[in-house]
Amino acid sequence: MKVGGAGWGSAVAVWAAAAWTGLCGVAGAQANFEDEPIGYSKRELADRVTRLRADLDANRARLAHDPKWGYLPALLQALDMPVESQTLVFSKTSFQLRRISPANPRAVYFGDDVYVGYVQGGDVLEVSSVDPHLGGVFFTLGQDADGPPRFERRTHECLQCHASSLTDNVPGHLVRSVFSDRQGYPILRAGTFVTTDASPFEERWGGWYVSGTHGAQRHMGNLTLDADQDRGDLDRDLGANVADLASRIDTTPYLSGHSDLVALMVLEHQTQMHNAITKANYQTRLALRDEAIIKEALGNASPEPTESTKRRVAHAAEGVVKRLLFAGEAKLTEPVRGTSRFAEQFASRGRRDDQGRSLRDLDLNTRLFRYPCSFLIGSDAFAALPELVRHPIYDRIDAILSERDPAPAFAHLSSEDRRAIRGILIATHADFAKRVASRD
């Protein structure tokens, strides 16, 4: 059912307030990242959407308006975002919730560092990207054809969810899994999940459509509950192994007929990976700020980091290393396959070593990636990490991959895995290779 109409606004406001409290928590860390040295709302942005906005303002680029989809097709093309990345979410977990329902889901498209949300009949496109220094930054793009396209930056309204405990208290992104009623409202009393690559399969994708096959494994996708039902009433068999969404929803109003299972798995990994990188960036810069204040008070002019700073940075680095190397990843018990060309398209973008291996190669039989090291180690956000934390990350990864560090958290990596990942990194990641060479 498509929700909307006069007199609905006050009900939406009441529900939204409850949802923000129940789904998102409070953005209590916001004060920290508004202060120096972060300056979230004041610092000049360096993300891809901001660069596109500058090109549009200077007439170096243009976005064609489509009579059916507005600026969506042109925007995806301008940001090099594949249509195959489309996933469909029908739970009312967006600020355009009035228009979202199981009959009218929101389409989400993504690239390595940009996300776009599209709602049929919506006034705006929801756009977010990863700034190398700030993490997630958020915009809307009006869908009106009159006048030039304009991105408007959004902060406080988006940070209600996107800078909370669900995103490690930094501006970031997340994939939620909820028990949804037949109108798309989350049934909050049934509980909700943040979906990561460590999430049990059976807790994933509630409130999403999922097209793909996965054998006897079960998930929460493609299903709704009556408002008075309990979570135990969800019959996961009814939403399993859906190869064609046409029997559940009219997909003709969308750019793709899919809500690809593999795209969802990559999406949930990269959102958490970006959040971990942003958190390490923030923690390191804040540690250096605190150290400078203490040194000034003590008259300490030494350029060497203090032991306290080193411990704080090591803690930040460890969080990134665990995400990069998929510590705690939930194992697949049977192969999974999507229904679009997303898997092939995603893998084709990888940098390859002389053996043809890439960190973007997918496994999909027992785990997500064939070589479990995140492709986002090559992202702009990772490259922007302060050297004080970036080098310890490299050193820790190299120790693990060289089997000098037998930490139990990485026992899932076989000797063959470690050799392959190290070889790929040395061949395709110049900064890592330089750091390894400097220590050999």
C-alpha cells in the first residue's frame, strides 16, 4: 500500500520520533566531531558528490532529466554507479517514509564510496558519499526539472541515524534488518539488527526484497508480518530462494528488476568497513590533539608520540584490521547466487596481480570474497588515514599474512589465503608494498 495524503503529517512526525529513538539512538558523539580537529559541518568537503556539484555549478558537467526517473539515470552515470547494484528496501526507514511500502520500495544504488536512494514519486533523490576525512556526508538532489539540478547538504536530520551507536558514533552508513508489517512499518518490539558480514544469515534483510538463491539457508527478506504477530511467526521459507521478484512486486517502475543478494552482501560489508576507517581517522586525530594539549601544558617538545597516544592509535588500528581481514565473518553453509550481473560487474573493476587475482574476486560458496581482505584498503578514505595509524595497520596485516602473528581472530585465514592476499597487496597496493619493503 502506498502511504500518503492529507492529514498524514502529524502521524508521521509521531512515528518518526519514536523510530529515531528506537532504531537509531541518540547522536551523542556529534559534539565531538563538530569540534576541532574534525569540524564536520565546517570543513571543506572533498567527496565525489561535492566534486560533481562543483562541476555542475561551473558548467563542466550536466545531468539530463528523465521524464520517468528524474535525475536518477544521469546521476548514476555521472558517479559511475552500476544499475546492477540496485537493492530494494520496503521498510519505512528513510525520511521519505510516507511514500515507502512493500508495494513501493525505495531503490538503493551504490558504488565504492557513494550511495543513492530513489523513491517513486519522491521530490528528491537521497545521496550520500564518503568524504576521505569526514566519513559519511549527506545530500538531497531535487527531482524537479525546472532550473538546474542542485545538491543540498543535509546534516542534523540525517545524522539522527547516520551518526549513532549503529555507525560506531561517526557519520557513516548502515544496513538495517527489521521485522516489517504489511505497510512497511518496523515492528520495533520484535527487535532490529544492524547487518554486517558477521551477521547470522537468518537475521539478514528484514524489510528488503532479496532476489537470489541460497539453498537451505534462510533470511528475513521478502516477508512481512501482521502488526499483532511476533517475530517467531515469520515463516522464512516463504521468502527463500526467490529468483524472480515479479510475483511479489511490479518492478517495471525501477531501473532493474532485481534486488540482488550478492549486492546486498557487498553493501553490508562496505558500509561497516567505511565506518571503521572513519572511526580510526577520528580517533587518531583526536589522540594527536589531546597529546598536543598535554605536551604544551608540560612543556614537552618531543616529536615522538606518547605511550598513551600509541595505545589509542593501536586500538583504532585493530578495529580496521579486523574489518579488513573479515574477522568473525559468518560462514556460508551453501553457495549463494544473485540474479543480476552485479557479481560479474563488481569483480571486473578489480586491480589484478600477474596471476590474475584481485581483492574483488568473489567466492560465494563458503564466504563472500575469495581472498578475504577488503577491496576498500584501496579507497580514498583509507589513503587519507593519518600515517600514524595507517602504517601500524600495514604492519599488523603483514604480520598476520606472514604468519608471524598467530592471533586467534584470524584463524579463518589459511596459509594459502595469507600468501595470496599478501601477494595481491604487494602487486596492486603501492603504499602497502612500500611499507613492507621498508621493513624487510
